[in-house]
Amino acid sequence: HLTLDHVIPRSKGGTHTWDNVVTACEKCNSSKGESPSDRLRQRLLHEIGMVLRTKPKAPMHPALAQLSEGIAFAEQFWKEQHPVDL
């Protein structure tokens, strides 16, 4: 399961904004602190040897629209290549 992770924990002044949130698996997210309820002990990524693959940013709506169009095209192509006789 993916969780929402704050790059700079809110307990350390981090904000709940697109440039400070990423998705992380539960194991990686919980490794930053003793437990989810122990917000004051959360550590920064570099303190536990983790590095972000990309800089967090707001989703790009045109990219999402393009992805959606690609999925619709693939679905239509599949239907044309694999007709189902009822």
C-alpha cells in the first residue's frame, strides 16, 4: 500500500503542499519515525540514508489527459483486435 509522505515532516516545519509530499510504501514511510503516532521523532530522508528519485511537484493536468487518451486508444485497439462474438 502507498502512503502520503512528507519530505520534510510537518513536525519539523514541513508543509502539506505538492512540493513537500510524495508517495511511499508503508515500510519506507514508517522508517522515518518510531511509529505513525510519534510525529516528534520523525527524521529527514537524508538522516536515514534515503534519496528522492525526483523532486516533488504538483501533478501536470495535460500529462494526465495525455495518459488518459493513451489508455482509451489502447482499449479501443484491443477491442478491434480481439472482437467478442456474443
